[in-house]
Amino acid sequence: ANVVLEGPITDTLSIAGAYRRSYIDLILPLFLKDDSPSFTVAPRYDDAQLKLTWKPNGKNTFQLLGLHSQDALQLVTRSSFSGDPTIGRDFRNETGFNQARLRHTYVDGAWRVDTIGGFDRTEVDLNIGGQRGLTLGANTWALRSTAELRLADWITPAVGVDWTYTSGTIRAALGRPPREGEP
């Protein structure tokens, strides 16, 4: 299911937004039998975008963009493994990101300067039975600016700079090894 809305707020300010989500993960568990030993994959995704555009005059355009994405695969069952009761009935893999970008475009005759700054948070989460798992995360800050000078229809030299800084985290919960005789 999805929804998209777009329109002007004022003569110089507009907004656009969209959201979509799958729903098979909500419906599928209703059809599993209570004693079903098999796993069923229940995918889920949701995405959202929001963009504000402000054009205060004919030379400047500012855009604020927010992006969200979350995808998950979950194995669904109504019974536990008899061989290893610590695993339980939950296995989930989620991948997602959230981004915010601010963009300024300046156009004056043959000159065009385009600058984008942004922040991105990305995370991957693998969960096994609620007690074991691995989470990887990254925070990225970025800045990109490009200046162009249109000399003719067939030649436009450009110069620019890209700067990116990323920091990451890793979390692992592996549990203790089994004692002799344990599953």
C-alpha cells in the first residue's frame, strides 16, 4: 500500500511526501497452524520520503529531503526447535537507513553552483532467537559542492569537492557455548 501527496504551500514553497508499506508479514501468521514445525518467510518493507522545496528568487533553490527505508525478513513458526530450545521461534534480519539532505542550487547566467550536505544512518540487524545476533551500524556525514561554467552548448567545465566522514559500530551477542551434553 502506498500514498503520495504533493503540492504548493506558498508561491515559493512546496512539499512532497510519500509512504509505502508491505503487509504480508501481518497477514501470513493468521494462516499458520499452531503445530506447524516449518518456517515461513514473512518479508516486510516500508519506505518514506519528504521533500520541501523553497525558491526565494530566480537564482536560488533550496531543498530539504528526508528519506527512510526499513526492510525485514522474519522467519515465522508456531513451534520451537526441539534440538535447541534457546533459539526459540524468532529469526529476523533487518536492514534500514535514514537520510537527511540539504541542497542549495545557485544559477546565474552561465554559472551553476550545486551544494549538497547530508547525514545518513544505516543499520543491519540480524537477530537469532532474541538472545543471539549481530548489529552493524554506520553514521555518514557528507558534503559535495560542484561549480560549472557553461562556455558553449558543447563545453561546460566543472570543478568540485567531495567530503565524507563515516563512523561505525558493531555489536555481537553470541551467547555462551553449550556445556557438554547440552544442545
